[in-house]
Amino acid sequence: MTVLTSRFELAAAFVLQHEGGFVQHSRDPGGATKFGITRETLFRARGRPASVDDVRRLTEREAVSIYRRLYWNLVRAEELPPGVDLAVFDLAVNSGVVRAAGMLQTVLGVEADGIVGPVTLEAAREADPASTIRRLTRVRLGFLSRLATWRVFGRGWRRRVLAVEQGALRLASSSPPSSRNV
């Protein structure tokens, strides 16, 4: 049994529970996807065009590396309070980094420029983590429910978002107050 030691490893494992193997659904605008990684994302990660077969052959190890570089690091999740990190990271993997940052900023009441910077980080550290997570869940579900593909994917999205909320709330409540404001 592997022991997960870092906040990133815990969050990546949680996301992997919801991002399955290879899928190429005709109604998914992302096209071919594996572990939540699309051809476009794989192209960005590798720096060269990616085929559907490249996506199909993507390993979990490479997906986790992409999660860290293109999502976790870009939303500065390591600097967010425990629980909030998971909620924002999962949102970034599912709906994009700029959207995740913008939704977090909206919830925190700071300028929503889609970039997690010092102002956003300070607001996140000062806010109640549980309240931030719950508000982010509401904003996220509101966004998803307005998408044209909600009728096709909505049930699964709702299940995922609510599971992320519960996991994030557990992380927020189990972290000592001193680690929330580091």
C-alpha cells in the first residue's frame, strides 16, 4: 500500500477517482480524454501535436505529472488552505485553470482576472476554508448547469463536484488552524 505524503498526491489521487480511463464521447467538446487530459492538454504538456492514440496510451504517471505542472502549480494550490487546494485543483482539471482561478476570486470577493496571485492567496488565507469551499461548489455547479452538455453529463458532474466538496471539507476540518494560514 502506497502512503500518500503530500497535499498534491492526495489531491491527484482524489481527482483520479473521478477522471477515468480513455473516453471519446461524441458530445464532449474536449474530444478524446484520458485521466481528464485532452489532446490539446497533452500537446501543451509535450510541446508537440498529440493524436487520439497518444491520449489512449497516456500513463497515469504522466497524467499526474501534467496535473502538477499545468494545474496544481498554475493555481498555486500548494499555497492555498487545505481543502481549498483540492476544490480549486479539481475545478482546474475539469474546467480550466483560468476559470478555476476566476471562480475562486469571485467567491473571495477579489478582482477576477483568472490568475492566482498574492491578492488572491491572501484573501484565501483570510477566508473561512469551509465557507470558501461551499461557495465555490455553488458557483461551480451554477456554471456547469448552464452548459449545453449539462443534460448529457450533468448527473456525473454533480456527483463529482459534491464528492470534491465533501473531500475538501474533510481536509479543511482536519488541518490545524496554524497550517491554514501559512
